[in-house]
Amino acid sequence: MRKVICVGLISFVLLLLPAFVMAQDTAPGTITDPVILDLIDARLDLENLATNQLGSSRPTGWTNNGDGNSPSLLVDVRLDLELLANTVFGINKRPAEWFGASRTTREANTRDIRHDLEFLADSALQPNVRPPGWIGGDAILRCDRATQNLIRLLEQGGVFTLSVDPNLSNFCAVAAEQANLFVEVTLLSNPVGVGGGTSSTPTQNQGGGSVVSGQSFGGIRPSTNVTVGFLDRHAHTRIGVIPEDVTMTAVARSYTQFSNMAVMQGDGFEIFVDYTYTTLSDAQFEALPDVNNFNISPICEADWCTAPAPHRGFIPASSGFGGGQGGGGFGGQSLVPLDNIVIFYDGGDNEGTTLVRMQLCPQNTQGGSNANNCQPVTQVIGENGFPIPPVGSAGGIPQFRLPYGFSRSSARSASFFTADLWIAFPDER
């Protein structure tokens, strides 16, 4: 068995040497070579994972080389990575996702080490779970070679910037789809040489504003009969319910973390819409450019548009909830607008949600108005019609974990209820 192990390791050495044995311009002292720095980080994470899995022991043949001035650093890190992989997957057994060594550049081999190290950590622990002190690397290094190469080619050409949350569990799938959508929609439909730059000619949109031409998605429609349009990305000013037969073009989106707001253009309007209430896919939304880079002029002059109004909660006519403040509700409860809600933000922000306590009041509490005779919210009904259970309480008021932004969830107290909720983003509180 030892003979098999030794033959396998020697093969890795011989495979890597042509890529790494070259002039090393790293003099003793301060190390500035980014490849060497990445290898040192990989070594530290490798030792961290080995300690997590094996304690203080190490497999036979472990080099423990973390010297940035060593000409065999890359080879030794790869060899030790393979030794640790043997303890997880079995002797010389590797899943199909494993890159292994390659006869390419030292940059590519360093990239492959980080990929396999992250893959090994996912396999030995849990996906996206790492030991304390983990350094990590660029999230794109977790993806397959084709996705990495495509995105780096596009980014180096200056025609594309990846905009995917690196903490997503399906980061690589979303990144690949975003890049491929960009190629299909922007490059293949309007060919330009990658690296040769692109033109950004302002074009007049149907709503009257001006945007920079680029990636957009047409043929988008509301996916519900309660898709609301807004004149601002924070959904403060509602402009009306968009009919289900209206066709829109998505041209940009808010890059505020966890925001779902996209800029939609159509016949007589340019507005913000929560894309999750439209037929725009997640990947298409992620591929949209940043609204801050465009000259957006929200306007709504279509026949379905209403007078701009502060968002006070929306009840569709078909809901049977009753309409307007004081309308019939659940068990005698009265519908109140969102201006009648008091929200206490208790922190604990995590993955687009936060911890809140709420009160519903018989009068407007905004603008410094006194919140008198208010009642604690004891129940929240989610968009799926099922109660969202409280996660605790403080000051005698139940705490709920709710997502940022606008939702069709209903807050309820003893005498009042809302038709929907707006939970402020951290920078809005």
C-alpha cells in the first residue's frame, strides 16, 4: 500500500515541476509575489483543516512547507493537500469535481490548489462551513475551470463585472448563469471584441428617462395580480398596481445588499418593481447593471398609473380583507396602513433578515406623532398564508425574524392588522 502512495505522490511532483520550476524572483525578506502570498494562505488553511480533521498528527510524508522563499512551495502544498485528501476520500480516490495538478502555469496551479482545498473543506465538514481562522480566497475559485476562465476573460476585457453574493450556497451556478447570460444577450447579440471596449450610447427609454444601453431583458410581465410599481428603490412611493398583461423591459437594478428592486420600462412608464413579483428570473436580475450608473428618471403616465402616494399597505380587491383603514378584517380586526406601525429593530441582521418587534396603533405614528393605545403584534402571517413563528420576546413583545424590504406578510395585534410590511434595510434605520 505504501508503494502505491509513493508512486502517486511522485507522479504529482513530476507533473507539477515543469509549471513551477522557473526563475523565482522572490528575494528573502518581504514577499510581494501574489502567487506566493496565495500559496502561503493556502498552506495556512490546509494546516487549519488538517488540525480540524487529524489533531496534531499528520500523514506520512507531510512536508509542512510554508516558506515563501522555497522553490518547492507549490509542489509541497499540493502534495500535502493530496495527502489530506487521501484521509477524506480514500487512497488515490477523488470525486469528479477534484481538479488535481495540471501542466499549466504556476498561477493556474495555485488557483487549482485553492479550488481543491475549498472542495475538500466542503467535503470534510459541511458546504460553506470552515474552521475558525480560515483565510479563504476569491469565491470564484470554488467554481469549475470553465466558469472561472469565462468570468476572468470577460472581466479582464473590461466588459463585465460579476455581481453575485459570494455567500450564496449556489454561488457558482448563479455566477455561471450570469456570465453566460451576459455573453448571449450582450456579446452574441451585439458582437464586440473582448478587451476592445464597448460603446455606451445613451438611448431614450419609453418612460422618458435616459439609460445607458447594455444588458436588459424584455418581455417581462407581472407574475401576480398585486405587482406594485414604485417611484423609488425603497418602495416608499407607490404608483399603482401593474396589470398582468403589461409587458416590461428590465434595464437595471439596485445593488443594495438584499434589495429586489429592478428598474422596469414600458409604454409610458419607468418605475421600480420588486422583481420577485415578475417573470424576471434570479439570474437575469443578477445580470442587470447597477442603477447608480444610469440616468434614471422614474415616471408613470400609463392608464393604470395612480397618483404618487406614500406606501401605506395594499389590499387587492379580490382578497376579501376589506379596504381602507377601519375596514373589516380577521375576527373584527381593523385594517390599518403602514403609517400606523411602530417597529423596534433588535439587530441580529443575517442573510437579508433582521429581528424586529412591532406595535400597531389606531393613528399615524410617523413624523414624530405620539404612539398611543398601540398594541403589540402577536402574529405575523407570511406570504404563503402560514404564520411565521416568533423567535423570542423582549419587553413583553414577541420578536419575529423578517426579510428586508416589502412583503405581503400581514402583522396582527388584538384589534388591528396590516396588509403588508416594509422592513427597513440597515442603512435606512
